[in-house]
Amino acid sequence: MAQPEIGRSVQAGGIGTNYHDHGEGPPLLLIHGSGPGVSAWANWGRNIPVLSQEFRVIAPDLTGFGYSEAPAEGIRDKAVWLRQIVGLLDALELEKVSVVGNSFGGGMALALMIAHPDRVERGVLMGPVGLIAPITEALDFLWGYTPSLENMRKAIGYLAHDRSRITDELVQMRLEASNRPGAHAPYAATFGQAPRANGLKMLASDEADIAAIPHEVLILHGAHDQVIDLDTSVRLNRLIRRSDLVTLGECGHWVQIERAATFNRLVSHFVRKGLFE
């Protein structure tokens, strides 16, 4: 049976990395979020076919997620993910990419722009972490998730604004992904330990470093996001001098799913033309 979640494999930063590589053109790196059962394909599978018509789209599973190698003891330093990301760019001989980071991935996109500004053309942050902030009830539940049908239904309820998206099929599919052998233990070891606000601290960057980011940055945030408070994106917009913030109506944390056509259009135009034409 075909498994679309499994793409190609490469050693990146010493980690066996599952990644997707589609299309031709300017390289566009997509970094997924941190929900239970997440993978690059689960996050971006609806967007890759559209974006790959204009760009070479690279979407890896970061360690601890999806089908990449995962340390059972969990991760305590975002530098592990940063080395993997840079290692992937090196392995694919990509000198510079535009990067889109979703939630957890937004924090990693910020870290990449700060640590390796020469490797980034433009950045998109979507419902991002990256600043010290109080943890929301939704994120506390998602990071403390234990596999069960009831818990996965509640988790997706936090992620989606449109309740019609919470189908039995989707809940079952994500439950199976979160509970497959080797999937939950690394996730729980990284994010499940109390106080779970420590995960936000680990993913945060220094405000002075964020303010020094030279890149053009597009920030997207669902108006009804329960997972990451809109205030985080407002603060980032104030810190990053060459940034614009777009708040999307009738949308929760799943901007790339609930507002897929708008997301694809905004990202495509921004990556090709920038903000300050």
C-alpha cells in the first residue's frame, strides 16, 4: 500500500531524514508544526502540488516527527533541528532557500534566519512560536497528548476552526499516525514533560536577534487560532522591520489547510516578488 508520507531519504546533520522534493524552480523549504501525528506530508500535502508548479518544494520530517530518525530521550535544544535543516540544505546542494515555517516550524524558520541569514532568501511565518509567551490551553493539551480517539478528536478541534473538517476518517488517520510504533515516545519525551511551557522557551529566539533579521518576512495567522495567540505574530511584526502581518478570517491554526487557496496564493506571490516592491 502506498504511503505518501514517505518520500526520499538522506543523512542531514547526522540524522536519517525523510523528505519530500517536488517541482523545479526557486527552492522553497516547508517546515512543519508539532501537533500529534504530524509529518511534513500531513502538514503540506494539500499545498505541495500547487506550490511545486512554480518552485522546487522541499519538505522534511524533522527529527522526532514523521518518518525521520528520532532520539528516544527527546530533544532539549533547538540547535539539533537547526543542524538537521542546514545539513539537508548542504546535502541537496542548496545555497539559499525561501522558508515557510508552521507553528513550531515558524520558530525554526526564525532560528534559521538568525543563525544562517545567508542561506535564506525570504521567510514566511505561519501561526509561529519563537517568542517567550504564556502557553495556551490548546498547546498545553497538544504537547501533553496521549494517544486515544477522544484525545485526537479534541486535538483536531483545537487546530481547526471549521468543525466540519473534524471527520471520523481524519481523526482515525491522525490517531494511527500518532500511535504507530516509535512515534509517540519521542514526541512525549520532547514536549510532554511538565511544565510544557519549557517547550516555548526552547523554541524562542532572543528579541534583539529577531529585530536584526534583514529578510523580508510575511507573517500569517488565523483569526481564530487557539494554539498560538495572535499577539505573538503582532509582536513579531513589530520586531521584524521588513515584515507584514496578514490575519485570515474564518481560520484557526491550520492556515495552510482551512485557507489553502489563499495561503498558496500569498506564499507564491511573496516568494516571487517580496513585500517591498
